[in-house]
Amino acid sequence: MIKEICKSEIEQALEPLAYEICQVDETIRAKIQPILNETWGAPHLAINGKLWDSRIMPGFVAVNGDEVLGYLLYEFHSGVCEIMVLESVAQNIGIATALIAKVKQAAKSNGTNRIVVQTSNDNTHAFRFYQRRGFTIREIRLGAMGTARRLKPSIPLIGEEGIPLRDEIEFEIEV
């Protein structure tokens, strides 16, 4: 009996988490904004030498009932679709990949054939993630984090794994 209970709990823990992808609306935005503010320190994002307001960006969210499992915010500008934020609260179950598939559809619907995304030089996880999904490195902006810090002074000097935050790396994919 004990073995069966333990096995059942293990099987439940290993079951894939069900989720659906929806467009961000005001109700969803109220749920994702606290997550974003905690991760990014504020609703404003300093990306590519400009300050962006996440509270007005279009996006997609992965939800399981009322629970937010991940979200992606984007902007159309300068002939591209730019992923501004991609965050998975639940890791390694395909949420970020599903969100990217949705933004690819949005880009195509908008007549845009290129998606770009920036990350900082310390985010080696993002390097692997984007390249595995077909993105290529388009540009490395040396010293760009200094410019970002002038726009948003709360950006730390040291990032993941003790790596100094200095540069922005831009990835792109054609859709």
C-alpha cells in the first residue's frame, strides 16, 4: 500500500503541467506585472539604449487556470518584432517555446518577417535557449549595459554567476 501511494505521487509529479496560451489583456496584465516588477525591478525596461514601458506592451501568457506559468511581451518597431520580455515561471515544460511560437504567428500576421531579442552578456542560459530554437547572434553591443544603467540606475553591476553586466547581445530569427 505504501509503495502504491508513493508511486502515485511520483507519477502525478511527473505528469506534464497543462497550460494554455492567451493574449495579454488587462486582467492578465494585473497578474503578470508583479512578477515582471520583481524580476526587472520596475515596469520600465532598458533595452537597446531606450526605456520601454512594459505596462502597455502586447503579449502572450501561459496559464493553468488562474496561475501564470510564463509570459512574453513584444513590440513592433523599425520593421521588426522585438521580444522585450520572456519569462517562464515554470521551467522546462515548453512554455517559453510555445510563447515564441505565438509571437512568430503575431509577427507573420503583422507582415513582419524578423524577430529580435536582446539579452545581457551574463545570461548564458538565454544564449543556449535562443540558439536551440533557430535564433542567431546578430549583434554584440559592447558597453551597452552602461547606457542602460544611465536610463535605469537600478540595473546591477554584477549579473548571473558573478559575471559583470557590460554588454547586450542581440539574437534574431527570420519567420
